[in-house]
Amino acid sequence: MDFAWTQEQQELSHSLRTIAQAISHDDQRQAQGDFWTRAQWRRCAEAGLLGLCVSQAYGGGGYDALTTALALEAFGFGCEDTGLVFSAAAHLLACTMPIVEAGSDSLKESFLPGLCAGRFVGGNAITEDDAGSDVFALHTRAVREGDEYVLDGCKSYVSNGPVADVFVVYARTNPAHGYLGISAFVVERTTPGLILGEPFTKMGLTSTPACRVSFEGCRVPASHRLGKEGQGASLFKRSMLWERACLFALYLGVMERQLERTIHYARERRQFGKPIGRNQAVAHRVADMKLRLEMSRLLLYRSCWLFGRGEPATLEIALSKLAVSSAAVQGGLDALHIHGARGIDCDYGIERMLRDAIPGTLFSGTAEMQRDIIANELGL
């Protein structure tokens, strides 16, 4: 494996770090805890973040998985609003990419340019009250009636839901067929029968809007189905490979920024006549933060490299997702501990990194589910 980045990749990373810093300080945000603004969303689109791995024919960047991950890492480093970066990554990997890979030409032409240009916000609707880790235990139904499907059911947690214009929705079209009885649909926000709930209040990724989405006699054209009837489960698994492989690169950027701030603080903060970084207990915490970051980075780069080559990468992606999400939480705890009282000061931003890291152990498959995948891939 060649560990050197091309000149184009280096320039992309540097550019996105700079742009992300400007976006994160957008003065149109009203107060800490508010959702990101449409102005920030458009700036993400102008930077190319919303269409990184989409064909240039539809307004995307045409990048492979590894370059997409590098770009998300750069954005995670530069943008202090991790919720905004997460929203953009979820929009791209869990909504846009299923349309790229399974949509008809008509669907691609109708939605991809808008998704890449930031005119649309995308959401993925699969999680239900009784279908979390067991995502295929869906109750939402899609019944064929002529040239339409009628959707009925409720999705309990949809990131970007309150502001999304386009949803990729998974529903049962033939309950008797189990895994092969699920289909995926592109549903527009304005479709009668699609009902948005109130936004949730969350402990982390607070600027990412999320809500319940219900379907009551929601009629969707059959032409809005992704792939063939019954292919929804396989399409979802494919989108999760994209998400687990690439989205978690944003946490690499956060961890690098966190490490830089912690090193600076450990050098400047003095206690008992010397910088606290001269104390072995502090220095070892910092060393462990660096170790976890670099191990996670190598695992993620390798998984994206294999995935981009079209090779089976289920094991590598699960290892990467587990390593990055765990490292982000532990790094957040270490950084908070080293910063002491300042670490829990909400105005300083250290505690926010920890809160934003914790959801990473849950979404895209919990840490326990990743361990199950790893064990299964090892033949256990």
C-alpha cells in the first residue's frame, strides 16, 4: 500500500480545512445548541462536501472512498460544529449514495444535482421503535396499488429529519419473505401522508436536527423505488458500508484537533512551578491519545482503500468503525481530564467533543454489533 497522498488529495484536504474553519464560525448561528443554518449548508455544498463520491455528471466530486474519507477528516478537523459535519456525511452516504447506486436514470437526474448542490437536504429513514440494532424487524409497510406504493408506519429516529427535503425510506413490501421482503423508496418531504415530528433534544451532535417521521397512507410512485422490489435490505447494508467506512473519518479530524488543543494546554498550564505536561500521568494520557488516533487512522484508511477497490471489506470496516468510535470517546475523556475544570466549561468546547463522540458508538451499528460482525468474519 502506498501511504503517500497525491498532490490533488493534499490540496483538497488543505482547502477543506480552511473552508471548514470559516463555516464553523458562521455568524448566522444564533446560539450554542441551535441547528445549523441553510447558509452553512450551502457553503458545505460549495466546498464539495455534499457530493464527494457522486459522479461529476451529477455535480459531485467523483472521488473514491479513500479520498472521500480524507475530505471528511479535513472537515472534521476544521469545523468545530461536528453536528454539521455529521449531517453532511449522513446526507451523502446514507441518502445520496443509495440513489447513486440503485436509482433509475430518472431518479438520479431528479435528485442528485440538488443533493450535491445543497438545494436539498437528505435523510435516511429506517430505525423504528422495535427495529434498532435489528434493523430488519421493520413494521413500516409499503403496499403496491397500481403505479404507486402506499406507505404506513413510523420511523423513530431520522437524522436531518426536521429539515430534510428527500428521504430514503425502507419498508416491508412482502413480510413473508423476511430479509428479501424489504424495499427502499425515495420520498419527498412534500408527499401527502408524510408527517414530521418535533425535533429531539440530544446530548451530543446537538446541531444535527433529528425527529420521528410517520407515514399515513403516504402514496409514493413506483418509479421512486430503489432497485427491484425486495432489494432494500441489501441496499441498506451497502449504504452502511459507505457510512461505516467513510463517515467516521470526521472523528479522526476531531481527535486530531482535540489532541492539538490538549498538547497546547498541557504546555501552557502550570501547576507546582512547571507545565502539567511535564507530569508523567498527563504525558502518558497524551501519548495514549496519539496512539489511538494513529491506530484508528490506519484501520480506517485501509478499510476505505479495500472498499474502494471493490474487495470484500466487511471485517476491515467493522474493525475501523469500532476502533474510531471507541478512540473518540476515550480521547474525549482524556482531554476533559487533562483540562480539569476548564474541560467541563461548555464555553471552552472540550466537553462538547466528548458528547459528540458518544453517539458514534451507537449509530451505524453499535459497538457490540461491530464485535459480532468481527467474530462472524473470523468464523466464530
